[in-house]
Amino acid sequence: MNKEMKDFVMEEVKKMMTAHSCCKELKAVCQEWLDAVGTDQEAEKTKALIAELEEDIMPIDGLIGFAGSAAGAQVFGAGKAKEVLAHAQEIKAAGAKYCDCPACAAAEAILEKKDALV
């Protein structure tokens, strides 16, 4: 991975880690990747980061289903769940494949370049 790509991934990883929507498992993998940059563990941790991103990124249809469910109303609150649902439907109509929360947006940005990372 060249320096420009590494800098890009570092920036996106840091954004992801500070996002309210980033789960603790992903935060841990992000920190492990940051700690491994420049070491002999970097390639291995990059593969682990990509795998975790692919597992955690929320497909837009998953978000729509969750936001429109009773579980979504419990997590977000009824009013916010309706807002999230409407937003998800709007971005899907515009072509979005994934949730656009800060964590998923950073994950998508990294995954778009995954072939250049490994």
C-alpha cells in the first residue's frame, strides 16, 4: 500500500472510530490496524480490517428493514426510526447501496479501494 493510500485509510479509520454508529468490535479492529501500520503485521491487520468492514457495513435494504421494525423503533425511538426509514428509502432511490451513517460511509470509502490495499 503506498503512502497516499495509507494516509487515506488512516483518515477514514479515524473517522469511523469516532462515529457514534461504530460498533465496539469494529473500533477494536480499527485500533489494531492503526497500531500495525508500518510494522510486519500491517498486511495481516489490513486483511482483518477489510473482513470486519465487509461484515459490519449495513446494506441499505437491511437499514430499511431495521428502521421499519419494532426493534428499530426501540433502538432509535419511534419518531427517529421513521426519520431514518424515510432517509434510507430516499438514499436508496438515489442509488445508495449502504447506510450513509459516518461509520458506514467511511467503511464504504475504504472498501471501494480494497483491491489497492492488499
